[in-house]
Amino acid sequence: MYARRRRAYFLLMGGCLFLFVSAWSFVRLWSVEAAVAMCVVAMVIPPVAAMIANRRGPDDRWWDDPSGDPKSDEWWDELDGKRRRGD
């Protein structure tokens, strides 16, 4: 699951770099407007790539899942207000 997300991240970031470099290397020779448009598209890709790379998968353990240590889980539940000490 991590390899798939990492691969998607690097593909998106590689596409971003390709768009940016090609826009100012040779596309600007034909059309400055197209080069600017390519840079605007390249500007949107990094946040999308970060969201994809940090997305929680269906099998991922999340920060609020039980750890398996009953004393620690009880302590965190009490802090979060999920379970009171007297209950």
C-alpha cells in the first residue's frame, strides 16, 4: 500500500517537473501563454500529490486506533473523553 502511494506521488511530482521544465525550455518559444498555463497546472500538482501520498488506506493503522496496551488505551480514552474513569 505504501509503495503504491509512493509511486503515485513520484509520478505526479515527475509530471510536475516535466511540465515546468518543458514550459520554459521549449514551449515558450512557440507560445508564452501556453507556457504560463503549463506552469499554473504544475503549481496545482504538488498539493494534490501530497494529499494522495498521505491518504489513509483501508488497511492503514490510524493514530486513534487502539494500540493493544490496555493501560495506555484506557489513559488515552480518558484524555479524549471517550470513557470516564468512574464508568
